[in-house]
Amino acid sequence: MKSEKITQKEEFLLKSYELGIIKFGNFTLKSGIQSPFYVDLRPLVSSPALLKELSGHLIGLLEDSHYQLICGVPYAALPMAAAISLEAEIPLILKRKEGKKYGTKKMLEGIFSEGQTCVLVEDVITSGKSLIETIEEVEKEGLKVNDIVVVLDREQGGVQLLKEKGYTVHTLFRIGEVIDILYKHDLLKQDEVVRIQAFIKEKFISPDRSPRKTYEEKLKLQNHPIVKKLIETALSKESNLIASLDVCTTQEILDLAEKVGDYVVAVKLHTDIISDFSEEYITQLKEIAQRKNFLLFEDRKFGDIGNTQQLQFEKGVYKISDWADLITAHVIAGEESLKAFGEKVGVVTIAEMSSKGVLTDNNYKSKVVEISHRAANVVGCVAQSKLSSSLLLFTPGINLRTTGDSKGQQFKTPGKVFEECHTDFIIVGRGIYTAVHPEKEAEIYRKEGWNAYLKSL
């Protein structure tokens, strides 16, 4: 080793290396990938001196950042976040891996207020996907995330992904930098360095810049007649707009359907809020839908055992199975419960909701999507983030005029959901039906939605 002055950062790495935070050899990662190195920063928590030193280095990375809260990504980064909180005297909040199944069932623990800025602390970043999920859950609670501080970047695309999404990532070490330091101090041989560098280059995950699938391409993936009709309607009308007519009388719905029908691919209904439901109303609504070429989407959000769902779907006053083209359903009762609807109607499962503090976390979403892929009558999901291309994504909570209401609803613009989520259909309620001229607003949303779709290609 050449006689060179060792920096404090370098000295910290060498002392940490002695604890065994990084090992070299052949390791099978959680993903199944064979890696020539394995990183585990947990041993640092057993050294109070090094943990305190680490917090000083990480605070230094954030000296130009403005934040009011600190949150560690569970689990390895939690002690690091606590150390930063104590050193910087900034309040700490705790992010749970899974929501509590009792009490408040909260995902975040601690004292915080909506609108506060929170910096995330992570031990190691690889692809960045777990951080994206954490950010989404933190932001659902009304907090802002601008900065993320990371101890080690494995240089496999995660930092680039987060930067493309507008976040600032501060890293203490890159794996390439670690290798150079260890080699300089005769702790790694040259052939090991070459092998590790080749692995890093091979496993770099480029942020996804692939264009979304067009409606024409998605049409080819579909077998269900309802979803084919929906996409064909979108193409013929150059619209991806679904109007949610959340009003309480049949005349209001019929009047609105007549006014907005030319601009939408479907109207979404909550039939159980209607005060004067009748078979004559359904006959009139079906006539308008046929004449103006849109589908009827009953947002019943079925969520019971299969037998009860079948009765709710086919019987009672509403007889939804007689007239609805699309219905929504939770999957809380399991995959078998979806069979209650048969295959004539298109089922849209609820993977995520748009209100603040929802319990549909990423674990729940992944299970809903997995089931939706297998169920023959499921055509897509209601969600707030990307799905695989074979499922249609329906995104509610769209509004051009406001960002939220007093009941927890959080609104997004068509441009945002098409760019970030690659949504397929936007659902607009109050932005249209409360307008003085609903038909004019519907045309504005139709244009905004279609242009956002074209821009996202």
C-alpha cells in the first residue's frame, strides 16, 4: 500500500470492514442471483462508536437539505435513523414493514403533521424498488419526501431510478469506491476486483424507459369481450375517460349521462345511493349508453364471501347482473369468491385506493394483482401505481382543480398518472358532475386524458 493520508471516511470504512459488513466469495442473494460479494451493515449497530460516527457522516451529506423528520427503511436502517435523530436532534418516525393488525393499524409510528418534509435513511440500495414502495407509503400519510440518504450504493440502477423520479439520493459509499479502498489497503486481490467490477457492470439495472403499450397492443392481449369493447370504444372516441356519476336520483344520472356520454368510455355508478331506483331507469340508461357508445360500470366494491356476493350481484332490487358491463370487487374473501360473478361481466379488482391512510399496502396490492392475473373474468385493477401490461389500470381520484378534500381523498392530474403509473383509464367524479357545465368539463378531461396517454407512449 502506498503511503497516503487516510480520510476520516476511509478510516471509517476500514474499521467497519473489520466488523464483517462486507464479505467476498460466492453468495446467493434473496433474488436468486449469484453475487461475488455480500453486504450486511447490521454489525454496525453493535458498535456504538461506529454507529455514532456513521450518523455524523450521513448528517454531513444532508447539510444543504431541509427536513423536519427522519425515517429509517425497516429493518437494518432503523438504528441508523435513530442515531441521526439523536445526533441532529431531529424527530424520528418509524416505518413498519407491515401494518399493525390491531389498534390503530398504522404504517407510520411517531408524531408528525401533514405537509412535513421527511428524509429517508437506507442502508443499501440496489434496484431502488423497495425505496419507491416506502416513499409511496410515507407520502400516503401526507408527508413530503425529497431526500434519501444511503450508506452503500451497489451501483445496480437504484440511484438512477430515484433521480429520474425527482428524488435526491445522497450516498456515503459506492461499491466501486469500497473495492478501490480495500484493494489499496491490500484487503482485496486484483483478480477479485476484476470479477466484482464485471458483476456490477453485468447486473446494472437500467431505469425502465420502455414505452407503455398502446391501446392497440393491449387489445391484442385481451380475450374478454367486455374489455375488448372498452378498448375499442377508447380508440373510436379518442377517450380514456370514465365519469363517476355519484348523484342520488335517477333523473340526475340520466341528465348527466346524456350530457357527458359523447366524451366517455364508461359511466361509473354507485347504485345503492340512488333514492328512486327503478327498472324503467335502467332501461333508459341502457338506451343512452347504446346510443352514445359507452359502458355501464357499477362500482359496488363487492367484498363478501362468494355466495353472498352472487346474491348481491344477481338478486335484490338492483339485479346488477342484468345491466352492468363492469363491476368492482375486493379480493379480501380470496380468489374463489370472484367466481360468483361468472364471466359475462368484466371484474375490476381493488388493488389500491386513493384516500389518505388506506390499508391497501404493497403486500396486499401484490396479492390482488397475482390473483387478478389468474382469474379469467378479471379485466384489470383499480390502483394508484403501475401494473403489468396484461391488466388494465383504472385510476380514480383525478381532478384538475384541487389536490384533496376534507374526507381524505387525494387527487392527481391525468398527466401525472399517465406518466408515473402508465394508467389506462382515468376516473373523474366531482370534477365533472359538480360543474356548472358538465359536458364542457367532460370534454376538457377527455382531451387532457388522451393527450397524456399519447405523451406517455
